Amino acid sequence: MSVAGCSSGLIYDTPYLRTQIVDAQTRQPIESARIEVWAVRREDVVARGATDSQGQVFVAPLTHKAYRFGPYDTYPPPGRVRVSASGYLVTEAAVSFGAGRTPTIALVPAT
């Protein structure tokens, strides 16, 4: 069954994140840092991940399929990321859609 003007599509609930986590002082990668990503418009939806031995992580976006009338935004929404690791201060930052970008997030050692 189809309805005129109605279309289905994939809706992003959280942005995707590809990043590297490093020590702010030594610039060395931090293994096993924990990452939480949530959308600005849906703070109840959280995607999670952890860094590998090179301090890199890819957190896939959370999505759902929806039917809508008229145009809709198919890009991942902007969001926030929270990074924590043993021996470091918890860090929060803004993230946004950007193909090919791999930002570095530096964690400050706890003293």
C-alpha cells in the first residue's frame, strides 16, 4: 500500500563518530577509553563504544525507519560525546556530521 506524498527513509537518532582519543600531554593514544554519543534532540538515545590499542573508535549511529509526508533530513544530527578513561578527567564535546573527518579528542590526566 502506498500513500501519495508519503515516503520511507532511514532516520538518524544519534550522529556517527570516528575519532582518536589521546593523552593531552603526551599525545599518545589511550586504549579502552569509553565513548558515549547522544543526539542533541534526543538525549534519551545513547550509542556507545570503546577505543582500540591505537586510541581509535568508530561508534555507529543509531537509526530507525520512518514514514513521512514531505521532505526530511537524512543526515545524522549534531550531538554530544562524553569520553572517560581510567586516570583521566571525563571530557565532553560537540560532534557533527562530517564525512571523512576524524577529529582527535585529548583527555587531561587526573591529578
